[in-house]
Amino acid sequence: MSNGATQKSFPVHEQNEDCHRLTNRFDAASVGTQRSRNMLFSEPSPVNSARSDEPQFVPDSRGPVLMSHPSTIALEHPEQTAGHSTAQSSLHPGITSKRHSRERPALLPSSSYPHTQAIQRMPREGFEQMIPHIDAHSMHNATFGEGSFANAHNIKIGTAYMIDSSYRGNNHSITEGRVKGQRQTDQERRMKEEEFEAIILEKIASKGISAAMLYAKDRGYVPRCNDDTRQALCDRIIPWVQDDKETPRVLWLSGPAGVGKSAVAQTIAEILDRRGLLGGVFFFSRLNNRSDPNVVIPTLVYQLARRLPEYLKIITKKIIRDPLILDNNRSTQFRELIIDPFLSLSSQTSTVAQKPLLVIIDGLDECSNRGAQREFVEMIAKHSQLEGAALQFRWMICSRPEPDINVAFSSPLCEATCRQEKLEIDDPEAQSDALRILQKGFEDIRRRYSDEIADDWPTSHQMYYIASQASGHLGFVSFIIRFIGDDHYDDPPGQLDICLKFLRNTSGPGHPNPLHALDLVYTQIFSNIPANILPTTKRILGLFVRYRDLCPNVIVLANFLALNQTSFYRALRHLHSVIFVPSANDATKMSIKIYHASFTDYLKDSSRSGKFALNDEMLHLDVALAGLKWLSCASQKDLGRGNAWVDFSWLPPEAMRSSITRHLCHLSFTPCWKACTRVPIHTLTTLMKALEEFDFNLDFLKWGNSYAPVFVNFIRWLASLRARSSNILTIRDSPPFPQIPAIRLYQESKNPRAFVTPFPTAIEYNSDSFTVYLYLGKVDPVLFALEIRTSCSYTGFLIGN
């Protein structure tokens, strides 16, 4: 710069726009210290009010902004350099000419220099051509013809900080622009995340089943507890869920079919859903094709993700990283999609992980895979034990007491981590609840038909009769109320009459079945029994229903039917929801028990049970043949042989074998002879063959006089068969020799003459007394004398003449 050049200084905020645009071409790396970097986001201030030591910036819509301290930029102009050897600017630290001056140049307005107009008129391309010659720290040998930098050369820029504000309009701050830009970026990122999350949710939903969720329309009629039913149970469950102390994390709610387990599950779920404490539910149902175990975890994951956004973010990342994670086995899915994400949330002290969440699995016994039933129980119990302290999950599993589920919950692991609640039939609370359901149901029906039904309908007697038939079975009364109030019939009084006739077994054929819904449950239970096992199942149930006296305990029942332990329990495996089956340890002490009479009625009525109805014809033959086998143990020739020869199918403990044998002999007497008289004609050949081989030389005094009438009726039935029984029964036309002993049987009859009709050679002593002599048995016949009288001072067996 020449010595005659005049020094000009310009405030930074008055520099022209194109100069700003030029300086913006410097590489972004020119940004210096962190302090200067922070200045980029400081609020703008008017120059005239700013502190002299604060940086100023001026936004411009067309170019960059040059930021500097509000000092001067000193340029050398040839025409104004006289007497000045330097030009200095402080642009933190400043822009100086090649020669420096210690004097601080005066600040002059840029308008005093028309040379700035040249830079304003310079096309942007001109600046771009100059960019290669500019680095972040100096501009050597650059010369400008016009504008604020006209004729200046050897310009040196110290530390300059530039920001491109070309996207901003006039009079707006850079900070505001950056904030809005950041907001826009955040919104775009969130939109992208939501798109991914929606895709992931859709993928999860495709692996689950919506019909198993809480409010699914496909579930149809959804049972719920009334406000005053099962109240004590609900009052125990809800506080258990909300308790964050170290308590059992798993609850097993068990009970027979139709007692209200699903109603309790639905009610608890709705209450906790309103309180924000429900994680998810899955309602199994084989009747409605919700029995696949592979859809359970995806269905629960979907519900958790819908309720908990933080959880959704975690599983979205997991599935993006591993798109096949939903094709893993159930145990892996459970760990990676439920347990691990919540452990992660817990480690982040997320509020989501701090509150208890209940997950309900209802109807686990209706899962189509028995192994999966056990697996769900075991993996839930396992993780509840391992991560129980870190997770606030509660699990409620509702099911019938099926064997596999019983075994799973009986393990040491489950005993340590689970609690159990049982719904019983016929307990006081259940009976009270049944009556309340009826009262509430009839009240609702009267309200709907207020113009047609009197306020005192139904009578108290009718309502209490239905309650007594229900015996605490809440499903029973619920089905009855639904039938009476069915809009399809639109005739509650008429429907009530049908119900009462049905319950009294006085309804004719073709009448509607008020318990059709309950029958569907029973049919579904029976349909799970394999076809090759079903006949054995029906044998056991038939014996219990028709000949209950033969079933004092399980081991007697099984041995009577020649069933070993394995066959017996296998036949009843699928019926634990409708009958109580004692364990093998209690086989000598307890018998099976049908939970509710409606199941017995179902078995007896083929119009309700169809192919699952009891086959009485085959049952009677079965009992007759089995009875003959066990009665042989009481024959005179076998009395001294002990029990060594007895062929037990299910071997009792050695100390009990004698008593079991006596039990079977004693109990077989009445059922055997009754069954013989009931066998169908087409099975008589089989029965007659067994009777021909039977030794009637029994110790009849073992049974006592009360058992004689049934045996007399058996003999009379044999006589009515005539030729068919000729090899077994021989009727004499005269008394035997006195030295031949006879077993005398005394029988009362209102009409002795009619009674002895099958005996053509009966000896009449008078109009009200007859005697019949006969031999019974083929191999070693036994002589009997039947005394039939209108009045007997003695009835029963009497040995001798």
C-alpha cells in the first residue's frame, strides 16, 4: 500500500451484502474457538445499543453474515493513504493491511464510499471464481476496484466467523432460523420414526390375533362380573396387582368349566385398563379358533406397544435390526420382546417400568398344544423369579385344573413365585352370587318389558328353584338368564316356563334347550378326547353315573372295569374341568366327582350330547360281565384260596389287597344282577355264555337280607327268557328230596300270582303264597326255593330246607 493512501474504516453492521456473501465462501473449518461457535446462536442486538466488546451480526436474505467485534475494518485506498502507513481492523483479532499502525482508525459510515456499490453489482459467479484464492486466514494480493474494498490490497483476515443466512428473510434473527430449522429437522425425524413404528406395529399385528384382545368384537358375548358378584375375589386380586412389594408375581385362577373365570378376568382387565395398569390380555377359545400358542406373545407385544410409546421405540429398533425375531421360538420371543425391553426401561429409571402392569392369559387349558400350556407357565414363573425385583409385571393365568397345568403349577419354581385362587361350585359365596345374578337378570328383563311383565314376576319360588338347580354354578344361571331374556324369542314368561320344564325333565321333544350354550362347552371338552380313548372314558363315566355305589374310591372303580392306572388317568385327562379326579396318592381314599348336575344331565340326554352320550346298552353288559368276575371271588370253592389268584389291573398296596377284594365282591352283587336284566337282546348271547361259566355256589350270607330282592328279580328275568336260559335255569315241578339242601329266598309281592307267571310249575299253597323250586347254574347247579307271599315276616336268604 502506498504511503499516500487514505485509511477508511467501516462498522461491521454496515458492510454490504455481497461482501457478506463473499466471506461466507470460506470453509466451515474457519470456525474458531468454542466461544465464537456459541456466538452463532446469540440473540441479535442493535449496533447503537450493543456493548463494544460483543460481536454483532446483521442478517441478510441474499447472502452470508460476517460476524466480528464492532471495531473497524481498515482498508488502504491509494487516494487516501497520505500520512498513514497502516490500516487496521479488529475482526477478532482483526483484519489488517500489510503494514500495521498502532492508532485505532476512526469509524466512518460505509455510505461515504461509493466503491461499495461495485461489489453489490458484482455477479455471484465473480465471487465463486475468486474463492480458490481465499483461505480461512488470509487473502493475499486480492484487489478490488470498487466498493468498500476498492483499491485495497494485501488484505489479511484474522479470525472470522461466518454463517450463511441466505434462507432467512430480513429483520429475523439467525437464532430463530436455526431453532426453527432444528424443529423442522426434529419433526421430520419424528415423522420418520412414526412411519417405522407404524410398519413395525403392523408387522407385529400380522403375527398376532386381534380377536383375543380385551374389547375385540369377534369375541361376541363377553361375560363380566356384576357389581356384587365375586366381589371378595376381585377385592383380593386388584390390591395384589397394585402392591409393589416383593409378593408372588404370578396368580393362577383355577376352577371348573363355566364357573366364571373368564368373567373375573374380563372384569379385572377392564378395571385396571381404566387405571392404566393393564399391559395386555389373551383370551383363548377353541370354539372360536383362538387356540394357537404361537400368536400369544405377538398379541401381548402389540398391546404393550400400543399402550407404552417408550417400549414401542425399543422393540422397533430390535425388529429393524432383526426382522426375523418374530419367527423365533416362543421362549426367545418372550425374553427378547418382553423381558429384555422392560429390563432396559427399568435400568433407565423409566416411569413406565416403575408402575405395576398386569398381563392376563385366560383359558390356558384351551391352548391347542399341551406342551405350550406348560411352557407358558414355566417361562413366566422363571422370569418372575429371576427378574421379579427389577420388573413390576404381574401375570394372571386363568384355566381349568387340567393335569398338565396342575403339574406345571406344582413345581418348586411355581410354588415359590405363584399364588392360587380357586373358584368353587356350591360354596356359600358362589350360591349367593348365583342368586344375585338371577335377581339382577330378572330386574333387567322387567325393565325392558315394563308394559308386559308384572313387577312380581317371576315368583320367589321360581327364582329360588332355578338357584337351587344351579348349585352355585354361575355359568348355569347366566345361560338361563340369557335364554329367558333372548330378544329372538321376545317372550320372557314363555321362556321361563320352558326353562322350568327343562329343569324338571318334563319338557317334550323339540323344545328349545335353555342350556344350549353350556352344552357347547361340554361338547368342546369332549371333542378333545382322542377317538381311541373315548370308549374308556364313557365306560368310567357311565359306571359312575348309573352305578355310583361301585365307585367308593378310584382304585375300586378302575379294578372293577379292569383298567390299569395309566389307562384310567389317560381316559380322564381332558375332563378335569367338569369332574374332580383324585391323584394317584389318594386313589384308595377318594373317588371321582362330577362338579355339576348339568354335566350328568348332558351325558344322559343324547339329544344334547350326541355321540358323547352314555351308551347304556354296552354299559349294562360291561357291568354284568365285570360283576360276574368279581362275584366269583366269593364262591365257596375260592374262599380258602385267599387273594393270590385275584387279577388286579391296578395293583393296590399289599396291605390293602384283601380289603379291596372284599370291597369289589360286596359292591358287585347288586349292580351285577341289575345289569343282567338290562342288557339289550342282541348282547344276550355274550351274557348267557358268561352265566354258563359262572359258579352260583356263593356265600350269599355275605350280602345280607337286603340284597335278596335284586337276586330274586334276576332269577325271574332268567325264567322269562325260557329257552335262551335253559342251560342255566332248570325249574322243578315238585319239591326236591328233603336231604337235598336248598337256599331259600323270601320275597314279598302285592300280587304273588302275577309275579310267578314266568314259573309255570310254581306250587300254589293258597292265593297269596307260592313256592318255586329251581336249579341255577350249568356246571355245578345250586338248588333254590323261592317263597313269594303277599306278606312275609322274614325276607332274604335262608340256607337249608
